[in-house]
Amino acid sequence: MARVPALNRDDIPENQRAAFDELIKDRGEVPTGGPGSVMLNAPEVAKRALGLALFLRTETSLEPRIRELGMILAARENDCQFIWNAHAPAARRAGLKDEIVDALRDKKDLPGLADDEAAVVNYGQDFFRTHRVTQAHFDAALAQFGVLGLTELTNLLGCYAMLAFNVNAFGVELPAQPAETPLPV
């Protein structure tokens, strides 16, 4: 069970209800799992953050395989079971090799990365582990994705770290039937 009870409209301050109503209208229901279920406690934050997450997940110049790799890398680096479970299957469907997904999950050397995949992994691991990116990894990612794509990738990594922080801090649980082997943490 998450650390806070399920939300209902009466719990929302009056000045946040329009944002709450808009989110519920767009989703069709009050979310009961995932980042939206806890971020909705601050409807204006949820509206803006979840809108950005949707854009980064679906509409950037980055191809789906690269976007999903960024998302599962953020999940792995932040030990976020929920985001891992939600996006590892999508990463596989988008063309990321099973061996790469499994090795990332298990914190093993990643076999046979394509140049664009290596650029994401090296850039992201620098970002999460040192809070900086080496010039070599920056240059490699820039060569792969250009300024637009690298800016989108940077924000995708940061956004999914924010979602992971929410899920982890509020104790959002995995679905009853997880889609993926959980992260060893």
C-alpha cells in the first residue's frame, strides 16, 4: 500500500480543483497506481509534470527504442521497480535486445550496444552517478542525437528520475501481476 491514502476530490484545495478535474477528465478516472496516483495530490504539479512526461515518452525526435532505453536507465539508476516494470516490456517491444534489458536490470556489463544505445547509457550513467557528464560522453551523445535530441534525452532522464522519486518516496507498489522480473535492489 502506498504511504498516503487514495485521493478523492474533497481532499484537494479549492484552488487546485480545476487542475484536478482536468487531469481526471483526460484520464477518465482517478489513477490508483504509478506516479500519477501520488502526484495528483498536487494537481498543478501533476498536470505540468505528467504532461511533460507524456510528451517526452511519445513525441520527441528520439526513436522509441532510445526513449525507452532512457526510461529504463532512469528506473535502474534510481532503483524504481514501478517504472522498470512499466517500461522494460515497452523497451523490448521497441527493439531493445532482451540481453541488454536483462543485463541493465542485473547491473551487468551491457552486451552488444549499438552506438546510439551506448551514447544513452554512458551519458545517463554519468548524469545519475556523478551529476555531471564527461566531455567524451557528451560529445558521443551529441554526435548521435544532435542538440535537439540531446536536450530531449537530458530532460527525459531528469523527468523519469522525478517520476521515480515520487513512486519510491510514496511507496507505490507494483501491480499484482508484474510484467517483468523485479530489479534486484
